Amino acid sequence: MRNSIFFLLAFLSIAVSAQEKHLKNIQQLTYGGDNAEAYFSFDGKNLSFQCNNAAWGLKCDQIFNLDIAKAAADTTYRPTLISTGLGRTTCSYFMPGNKQILYASTHKGAKECPPNPEPRADHKYLWAIYPDFDIFIADLNGNIVKQLTNLPGYDAEATVSPDGKKIVFTSTRNGDLDLYTCNIDGTNVKQVTDQLGYDGGAFFSPDSKKLVFRASRPKTADEIKEYKNLLAQGLVMPTNMEICVCNVDGSDFKQITQLGKANWAPFFSPSGKKIIFSSNHQSAKGYDFHLFMVNLDGTGIEQITSESYFNAFPMFSPDGKKLVWSSNRNNHGTKDTNLFIADWVE
């Protein structure tokens, strides 16, 4: 009987690893709280990420700089706070040279954390698009060295091109949630998308020539009315989004997925020929998110993760050998979301 149990456990272990066959040597990097949007430095040694951990005295998301080697070796390691500790922050990213980090923050609007959206009677899920969000650049000691945006409305979700020349971000400066690019110093701002709907979470392709992003496209009169009404309140409903790509100037726009539900957090594969993203399209309940990979023509979709009920924000290391992402796995029944890193196996 004991041997039978042993072989059963061994089989289950092999089955689990086979389901996540692209992930090897998985390591947990954070322990406790909500940890998300972890993105590699250009040298692949550090991660910038946002965290809300009550044990650290945080009341809403703040930006931290994590040393990967230290976090992997020490479960008590505490990363360095980069943001001011005031307001709410989101969407950090290393600048070229690895000595500065950009992020969005509401701290100039108010010192306190802005309130979360009020629950709806219909239980529909909403994201807040806080108009006080602006994009800042800080050094590794947390000193703000530059404010990148200063127009009224939402400016956030900024990332940097692999060649270090451009930044892409989402803004409401023209009345809708569209993508914009600018030079690395904030000059030469150009609008990229102009279709009605939420365009956000954009990342550059490895050759810095294309963008991948999540997009909602309200079509019916009721959908358009609801989208505009929510946006006027600083809200968006991210429950129906698909993955799209375009050139950096907005040309050659293509919708990659046609899956329904929420498809988001996309990132190009190291080859630039595929996209990894998070999706709940296979979930009956709506909140079971896993990582998937798809070809640029929308074919060949493959599930990458199978553990836990939330996996999102995947990013490949600059050398393409590692994948970092956020997951609810190994949280011992809590609501904690932690950062994980693994060797990527093609």
C-alpha cells in the first residue's frame, strides 16, 4: 500500500510538471501581500514591481526594487522602496542603464491612497483610472529626478523599448484611453491608437518596432454608452479585452486573439514570433487566470501554467532565459499574490 501511494504521488508530481513543461526550477521571490507587475532591469539582475503588503505598513500599491539573487536566497529579504510612499502607484519599469526606474503615481494629487471603486449591485468588476496618475522617474534611492507627464487626466502603464530609445504609455489626454509614445527623455509625444476603447498594458517587441497590448472595443450602442459613462467617472470594466499588436507608429493594427472574456498582460516571446499573455477564457467562473502563448497570426494557442487560479504579468528576461510572473500558488489558502521566476524551456 505504501509503495502504491509513493508511485501515485510521484505520478502526480510528474503530471503537474508536465503541464508546466516550459517552466523549470521555479523559485518564489516574495512572501506575503499583493505583488505584481514585476519587470526585469536591462541587465536581468533586478525587478521593479508594485506591492501592497500590510506587514510593511502599506495601505496601497508602492514601487520596489528587488535583487533577484538575494530574494531567491533569503525568504526574509525585503526589497528597496522606490516610490514616495504617498498616494497610489502602478506600472514601474527600469530605464536604460539600470540606475533609474519610471513609475506612475497619484502622490501629487493627494498624500492618501485614492479609494477603490465602490462595489456594484450587478457585481461587475471595475478598474479605477485615477486622473491624478502621472509618470515619474526616480533613482534607486527613491529620489524623483524627473516628472515625465504633467497634463490633466490619467497617464500611466509606461514601459521602455529594448533599444532604450522610446517609452510607450496609456493616457486619457484626448478623452479616451489610448496609447502614446515618446522619446526616452519625454519629448516628441505621439498618439499611437485612436479607436474607441481601452488600449493599455503595452510592451515593445524585442526589435523595438512593434507594440503588443490589451484592448477593449465596445461595439453596440449600449456597450459604447456604458464605456463612455464609466470613463467619465474614472472607471473602466476590464472584463472583455483581446490581445492586439501594431507597429510603433500605430500602423498595421491586428487583433491577435478572438477568445472572449479578459485577455491581458501580454509580452512578446524572445523570438518576437509569439505572445505570452494571461487569460480567463477557459474559466467558468471568470477569475481563473492562466498564462497562454499564441502565434502572431492567432494560431497555435498553448496553455503555459496550470497551478493556482491566478497567473499574470509574465515577462521574459532580456536574454530570454527566464520568465517572471505573479501567481497565487503556494499562498497556503490566503489571498496573497507573489512573484515567481523560472527557467524558460522552449
